[in-house]
Amino acid sequence: MTRRGALTDILRALALLFAGTRPLSAAEDGRIRFSELYGSSGPLGLEFSEEARRRRGRTVLMRGFLAPPLKAEAPFFVLTAQPVSLCPFCQSDADWPQDIVVVYPRSGARIDYRSSGDPVEVAGVLELGSRLDPGTGFVSQVRLVQATLRRI
């Protein structure tokens, strides 16, 4: 990452920390939508979009919904584009959500699932590519790490 890119990421993170209740403009908030994660699909599966590849390793903001936890002690939660009432991994293939992102909160963060139907905004560093969670065996393709969450 270039020095300018690193500085931009730091400034975005600081803006997120000090934004308070003021809504950030699209230009300054670093938002990426579920629809912007993948560019195409082919015989080898989904391919990441140019936009997602460009933002890899940078702090981004995503809006979505908390999925019920896979395991209570899992170190991550799943962000979905639409609200789901059941664990997305316990459903049939027909009900499998197409738009999910695995979120690893900052160390020590607690997630309250009681209002999982409410929209949330997550800020975290975007990671792309296959990764196996050693504790759960869950394989993810898109992750937000060192993430913070707020209800919107």
C-alpha cells in the first residue's frame, strides 16, 4: 500500500470515530454495497469486482443485518444484505443467502443479537479470498476484520 493510500485509510478511520451522529457523505464514508463485491461468475465460481479488489486492505463501511450466530462462542458474526430469521448456515441450499460477509469484530467487542432484524452499519478492513475459521470450520470469501458495529 502506498503512503498516500495508508494516510487516506487513517483519515477515513478517524472520520468514522469522530463522526458522532452526523451522517457521512458517500464520498467520505468509504461505503461498499453487497452488489459491488462480485463482478461476474464463471465455471470457477464468483469473481471479485474491480471495486472490491481496489478496496482490499482498506477500511470500508457496509450496511446490512446481523444473521443469528452460527455458534454462540464464534469469534465472528455474519452480515447479510436482507434480514434472516434463522442461522443462514442451517438452512437448505434454496434459502442460502447470496449476499453475506463474515465480520470479525475488534478484540473484546460484544455483539447483541436481540435486535438482529434492525439494520446495522459495520466499519472494518476488507479482506477477500478463501479463509477457513479454525474454530468453526466455516469458510468465507469476504470478510471485514477489526470491525466496529453500530445500529442505524
